[in-house]
Amino acid sequence: MTPTLAQLRYLVAVADCRSITGAAASVFVAQSALSRAVQAMERDLGVDLLARRGRGVDLTPEGSRVVRLARTVLDAVEAIDDIGTAHGKGSRVPLTLVTTPTLALDLAACLIPGFTERHPGVDVRIRQRDSREHLVRELMDGRAELALVDLPVDRELSTHHIQEREVVLISPVGSRLPDPVPFRLLDGLPMVLPAPGAGRRTELEAMFSCLGVRPAPALEADERLAWVTGVTDGRGSLIWYRDVALRAFGHRAEIRSFDPPLLRPVGIAHPRRPLSRAARAFIAEARRKAPVREPAR
């Protein structure tokens, strides 16, 4: 028998989540229903698609091949629907995303052009907010359907991991620090920090507490331009993403990895309720296209 589109979607969800439980949650069906659908597909094809291991699953070689073909089929179906949306009804489907200014410049700029080319019937709209708390509020209030955000987030949200981004130390030129820099050297180091009470400041304070270090605040501000000038003026060091730092500073600052490397997961979050077809397509595109940022060597 020919697999149904639902079976193909379920199998792709399992491949993305690497667990039956996570896959069922991502497509909003009961775990038992998803398991039965995949098992029926295995019986019809006469091959094992999944290798169960504890609480997770791996794809068999046959499963990997079917998933590759399934993605092609589902992409084609989405493209056909987009043609109907764009030309049949004469209107475009809105998809609102909310993110921070940093991620808006990077991830959104990388993902949206390719997505809109593949899905011309979707009108992607970006809203920028300064903190993860504001992002969550936008999602829960229904003002945005998806958020590009640093992970983890509140458990009340579903999340889809997209990439790992390296977090680095940006210091004034001439700083006498090793590269990579051990976390212990942050103790007493003059630092450019977000303002007290800001979400990112709270996260940094929690990290410093876990590491047992206490940097010396040299500048406290939420404006990113102030962060850049604070470093280039020699007032202190800054913790930020490597790719963002390279764009913002160029050769005007020294960028060092941490020892051990510090990687921050970034993903897409949304409320635990059914997503629109456009939102599902955006998540699938993000999983395929987002680059992985590894520590510099």
C-alpha cells in the first residue's frame, strides 16, 4: 500500500525528534496513534524503519532513505498548496515570528529568504523584542506564532532545536588573556554587562554563580551600541556570540573562545497547540537550512 501523507509526516517528525514521544507532541497526535501509523507503514513496506533504543529511536538505513524521500514528497505538496494560495485566492498567508534583535539580524536573515522562495504564498512578518520574557508573552497572547530564541525556555512552550552557537569573550585590543580563556579568569575581570534586572543579565549572573566567579561591572546597559563602544573604548570585556561579534567589531577587539568551549542552543518555540501549515513549513525549513556554529580552532 502507498504510505499516506500523515504517515510520512509522522515518520519525518520521528526522524527530527529522535523519539516517539517528542514526535507525537510536535505533530499534536497521541503517542499511540503515531506509533500505530509508523508500524503500519513498516508492515506495508515490509522493512523496519526505526531501531528502538531505550526511550529513543534511530533510523535504520531503510528508514533514512524513506525519510529523505518523504521530505521531498511533503515539500512538493507544500509547494503545490502555496501555488494555490498565491494565485488562486490572490492573497498571502501571514506568519508572524518574534525574536531578539541579535537573532533577527542573523537567523531570520538567513532563514527567511530561502523559506519565502520555497513558499511564495506565505508573508513572513518579524517582531523584535529585547528579552525572552517578552517573546514568551507575544506567543502566549497570540500576537506571534513562532519565536526564534535562545534555549531553554519555559516548559509551557514546545521547542525545536535549530543550531548551536558559540559564546565567546570579546575584549579590548591589548588584553593580556590566553586564547582560549579559562572561566576562572572571569573573576574580577572588568565586564560590559546588560542592565541589572534584564533577562540576559539574570542569565549571566546565574552562569557566573555556577562557575564561582564574580566579574567587575564596568558598564551596565541594554543598548547593543553601548556594548560595542564599551569594549572598543577599553572599559571592559563582553560575552556575546562569535558570529555577531565578528560583524560588530571586526579587528577592533580581541575575540576568544572559552575553555572548555561554550555553546548555546538556539531554536524555535511555540505554544503547545496546533500550528498552521505555514508555521510547520518554517520549522521544517529551519531544521534543514540553519548553519551549525562551531568553536573556532
